[in-house]
Amino acid sequence: MSAAWAEVACRVPDALIDQVTDFLVELTGTGVCIDNQILDTFSLDTVTESSVKTVKAYLATGIDLERQLAEITVYLNSLASAQSDFVPSPPAVTIINQEDWANNWKEHFHTSRIGQHLIIKPSWESFTAESSDIVIELDPGMAFGTGTHATTRLCLEALERIFNRTPPLDAPLPQTPPTVLDVGTGSGVLSIAARKLGAGRLVAVDIDPEAVGVAQENLAQNGVAGDLEISTTPLSQITETFGIILANILAEDLIRLCPDLCPRLVPGGLLILSGILTEREEAVTAAYADSPLTQVEVTRQDEWSCLVYRREQ
């Protein structure tokens, strides 16, 4: 990852907020803010009323930055052609140094309860846990995915139902304890939750070396050790099979990786797919229709979907 990020600010009317934020999340795979409120990664705050808002996306500086800025401009112009009262301004770009990145997010990241017993807590906040709570302490660093965005929240809630044997995810797992593969681990929050819920061996991968470093720190901070591997190893090079596979990544990547994910799931194992805009749910479902998997659960929150599949015996 490069040493800086570009904050791209777009002024858009309230009626187009949902369309623009969905586009930016799909384009960047990172956090999106609206008028200084985090929409994507670190909170589920509602947006204050205003006729025009500033939507901010975060892009890694590098060879793709100009292309992504051009895509944003083209998209805004396409919206303007369909809405006569919207005259788009060029996106405003501010460069944020890498060392400032984590601190910029701290004011938006607070302790959250996920599902029944999972608690996601930043290291700088204190929290009094109940006896049944499972506390995960995180520092966001440069990696996104603290557990409070709908995509990660849906995945965590599905994990909790699996380990709590909550219908429709109450069938016995093929392994005790189950091995887990976390594809696109980001901050490592899903791997941490899986181990604290009762998983055995963990293998976590991410294409971003910076994310791998942050995930390693977060796993160590939460006492997750032992049978654990975390790396940038491509999915195609992993030869093991697993009882649970987690993939909280973009819908297009889930579709592309279907031939690699399915063979790495043991018979009777569970595959959790998240990061799917609801409008893309049908496309992901179609991509997995001919696989040896049966869809056992679909959950949705806001504009996001999470699909759970079981591999046939």
C-alpha cells in the first residue's frame, strides 16, 4: 500500500446520496463518510437532514488513483444527465499521510455490541463486560473492517449463530473444533471472533501486506495464538480444506473466486459470503448455483446481504 491516501469529496444532493455512496463503496472497498459522519466502516449513524451533502471516499494514492478519479467524474456526470437540477462539481482531493490515517478514524470508532454476545471495542475506550460477553479489542490502523459496518456485522452475527447452533445454522459442523479460512481478513476481526467463539486452526489471507500487519497485531492483542497463519498467500495456493470459510469482500470478487472457494470447504462445511450490495445478491447467488453448495441462510441489513452456504456431503 502507498504511503498516503486521497480523500475525495463529492458534493451531491440528498436524493442521490444512496446511489453515490453505493458506487463509492463498490469502487474503493473502503470507508465512505457523509458530512463528517462515517457511513461505511466505523459506524451506523444516520445522516443528518440537508439538501446537499459532501460524500467523502478514500483512495490509495498510486497508479490507479487517476483512473478511479476519472470513474467518479464520469459517474457523477451520468447522474447529472438524468437529474436536471444536479450540476456536479469536480471532486475535491486532499492527501492524507499514512501516519495520520488511524488517528483520523478514532473519533468515529466506538464500542459496539454485535449479535448477542460479541463486543467490538477500540483499545482507547474502557468497557465493563458482562460475564457472557466476548470482547474483541481492535485498532483500525490502515485496514478497514472493525465489525460495525453492516457487511462485517452480518458476517459476525452468522458466525455467532453457527457456534451457538442457532437455526437455521444448527446442523453439526464436520470438525470439532472447526478450522477456519478468512479470505480478505482486513483488520482480522472475523478471525479473532472465530477463535474466541471456539474455532480451531485459523488461516487468514489478504492481498494487502499492510492489512496483514495490522491483523497480526490485532490477533496478538486479543490473545489469538497457537495454530494460526496469516499472510498474503493467494487463495489458489492454499491446499487445505476448512470447516468454515469467511469471505467479506466485494461481490465481483466473490463471483470470481467461486471456483477457488468451493473446493476448499469440507463436506458439511459452511461458507459465509458478505460484502454484497443487495442489488448484486442475485448475481452472486447465480454464480454459486451450479456449485456443490446449498444456500441455508440469507440475512440483510441496510443495503447489504450476507449468504451462508453448506457444502453437500
